[in-house]
Amino acid sequence: MEKLFFRKLEIARLFTAAILLVAMASLTSCGKTEDTPAKPIKYNFNAIPPKALWLDVAKSRFIVAGTFQVDTNKLKEIIETESGYLNFTLSIDSVLKGELQTKELNIAKYIFSKKDKSHRSNDSSLFLLNGKKTIDFLIESPASTESLFMLGNIDNSLMSKTEDTIKVITNEVKQQQEITDDKTFFSICPNDKNSARVKRLIADMHNGAKANDAYIELEKMGFDAVPAIICQMDDRRELAQKHISLENKNPKAWEAYRHYSPKVVVDVLEAILNQITGQSFGFIENGGTEEERANTVRGWRTYLWHAANDSLEQKSP
């Protein structure tokens, strides 16, 4: 009896195993499995607009709500005479992005004079919003350790503070935190020959004999390399060659080449990404703090997320 019982038990086990194998084969033929190659992601970098709230949020080191006080006489003087920096104070009510311990900041804003042919900034908002509640988009710059700078032009660095604007910006900051999280972000990363090539070139950056050629080759890859660079740029390994020269493609540039002294991989990749795309999400080309590097990586991840998802949205009927 005991032998018969164990024999029936063994038959039952074999029968169950056979059913499982059939079920797995059915799933493999009807649906996606781990071994099924994923469809390549399409990135539409042409869909990136020149101006957008998400771009301003991604590029800002800090976003604060508060009140600024401008010397309007000094502002008028610069406009009427020579372009230059205007310095003023900003009293902070709340911080929407970043971490700040102070309640007052020194701010610098470059003001263009009327005769400056490169005039491209509507500084009248400084008059209109002086002493009023505003939301300010701020960046850091290697040019000064004492002041923060407004992000680009007034149009995308300053707005009136209202309940609606606070809500919109708070939601955008939250969304960018979510889409740049590793678990969400890596779902849009490529796994192709360009990705493998970028990985090899980053490895060459740790070899003094190969580093300079790696920089040159990576830049020459152009937009084909951008997704893989962004997906692999969160890398703090030290570079073998801490120098890179990039050609200034702007015809109005003061010099033919820009020269940087990056310290770790993420520093040089920011410089190369800026060279290829014309975008910038930080000033770490000559090194930076951990916070600056982390913020730069998040900015580029947001950029790639929009390049992937906005292209999908454009295909929707």
C-alpha cells in the first residue's frame, strides 16, 4: 500500500509539471516574455521646444517664491548706458525646488542696454514686479560664489506668484522627481549598438592613451549617442585626462574653442551633451559639488524623457 501511494504521488507530480510546461509555452507564444526583444524606443529631439515650463524647471537649480527689491535708478542707468550686471536682494517665502537654509539671497541679472545689438531680454518685468510677490527661477554659476543668477531671460525666469502658478510649478517639480527616478527612467533607455559603443568610449576615458580620442568620437556620434550618454552619465569615476576642448559653433563666439577641466565622467559628458544638443542643465564642465552633479543628471533625464514620450504623443491620433 505504501509503495502504491508514493507511486501515485510521483505520477501526480509529473502530471502537474507537464501542465505547467504547456502553460508556459502558451504564454510565450501569446504574449511578451523576458526573452522577447523590446521594441526600440524612438526619440524625437525635434519635439523639444525652445521654451517650455518643464525646461525652465529642469534647468533651475532653485525655484523660490518671494519678493525682490531692485534699485530702479540703477536699472535705468544700465539700460540707457552700458550693458552689465544688476545686483539685488530676494527675500524668500518658500522654496519650490532645491534646498536653501537662508531667507535672503543675493541675485545677479545681466541687463542689456538699448544700444546693445544682442539685446534679447525683456527687463521691463523687473520694473513691473519690483516689490511684489514673485516666483523666481535661479541657477548657480562658476562666475560667482556669492550670488545666484536668474535663469536666462526675464520671460522664463520670473513670474507673478499666484495660487495657480504655485500649484503648476509644484506639480511639475514633483513629476520630474518621479520620471527621473531610476525605476521609471531606465525604462526609456536604449539597448542597442550605440549604447554599447558609448559604454566602450566611457571605459576608454579611464585610459590616458585613449581618453582624448574617446571624447572626439563621442562628440562625432551626435544625436545618435545622446540617449545612451544620458542613461550612462550618472558616473563619478575619475577621468584619466582632465581636459577637453570643444569647437565653438556659434559664429558670434569670442574664441574658436571652449576649454574645460572636467574631473569625473559626468562632468565631461555634460560638456559633450551641451556641444551636441545646445542644451545645458548645469555648470559642471569644470567639476562641481555632488548636489550640482545630481541636479544636472536629473535635468538631462527629464530632457530624454520628453524626447521619448513627446514623440509618442505626436503619433497618437
